[in-house]
Amino acid sequence: MSREREFTVAIYANEYKQICAWVLKHKTLETGGDLFGLWSGERTAVVQLVLGPGKNCRRAAHSFYQDVEYLEKVGTALTEKEGVCHIGEWHSHHTIGLKRPSGGDEGTVWRNMPNYGLNRFLLFIANIESRSNSEVSVGCFLFETERGVNLPVLQGSFHLLPNESPFRSKWLSINEKGAELGDLEKGSGPSVLEKGAECMNGEEDEIRYLQEIDTSMRNTMRPAMSYKRRREDAPVALNMNEGEGRSQNGGRKKRCPCPFCAVS
């Protein structure tokens, strides 16, 4: 039975690194985002774009709530223009040592899947390894129902694709009106991915210097990434734990129509 339920997540290596870089910005608080892609076969998921936190997200040491408007804006564009789906979410458990979904995580997902007609959903849990303050690994977990019965939550393996996601480069060059952003074009506004984002990971100063620690196994359950090549002129991910760059909504938080953005 366990062999029949094995599953794999194929994801561009740079998209996996995007998660790691966002996690390292908040080393004592949870952060998170969303996974867009498609299911290729019954238990093979292809993640084509990872969305990070929006600027109005809410976070604490043991919870993360995505920015509703940011998720809706980007999600609508990707679904309508690219045909990809919101197949999962990710969040960090930073240094608390819990490398799988918490009881609260599982309860939230199971409660909401039937309301949205879903029989499978992905959840990534990212952790900062205790032996290193700059090493991050991510686990992928499948929530699946069969004939109305919740199956045991299953941990899968990653297959890191060598190329960069074409979706990221495309949507970093298109604004909300659908116009392409030229290098010399002025007044066209930020791209779809940038507008409303809490922060973006720079290819030159963050993603470029994140390296996989052990490449001996290309299909692995938790690929570990770290800033192994450090140079004085190449800054790495900033620690935003002291409140810089954190966005908190005053008053009551807006209820997200997505059932999973409040997974903590």
C-alpha cells in the first residue's frame, strides 16, 4: 500500500531556492506562500511557480496568514492566462524542529478540502537546520482523500529540475495591464509578481549563491540549501525578524476565500 502511494514533486531548482531564501529572512517567525502548477499523473505534482508572502501578510512564531489580495491577484492571472492551478501552499517552521505538518496544519487542510471539491492538496514545510543558521530544507506532504476517506498524510520526494521556471521570468516582465516592462520603459509600474509582494529575492544577491549541499541523490525527500559561496560584494538574505519589512493588518483580518492561506 505504501509503495502504491509514493509520490513525487517536480520543481524547478530555482523555485525551491526561492522558498529557502524567503525562509532565511524570518529566522524566528513563520513565513509562507503558495504553489502553482499541475498534477502530472495521479501522484506526481509539477510546481511551476512559487509565490512568496504578500506585504499585508500576518505572521508570528507559530502562525502565518497570507495576504489575501496578493494571492487573489497573482492566482487569478496565473489561472486565467497560464492554465496552472493553486495546488498547494508552503510555510516555515523555522527553527522549532517540527519537520512535518502540525496538528493544526492537518486540521485546517482536511476541514477545507471538501468545501472546495478537492481530493488532493500539497503542503510544503520548510525548516532552518539547527546545525547551521543558513541551511534550509523543505519537506513535501500530500493530503489525499479516497471515496470520502482521508488517507494518511504522505511525505514525498523532490525532483529538482535544472532549468529556471519560464513563468517567473515572464510574470516579472508583465505588469497588471498585461504590458511588457522594457528596461527603458518608465511609468509602467511594477510587475504582476512584484506589486503587493512583501519582498522579492534578487537573483544576483540571494538565489545565485544558494547551493544544494548534497547532490548525490537527485530525487530526495529534503534537499538542503545553504549560502556556501559567500563574497563581501554578494549580500545574502536579510533577517527581517525585528519588524523591518513585516506587514501587520490592523483590526480584524480579512477572511481569505482560499481555504489554506491560514495554515500555520
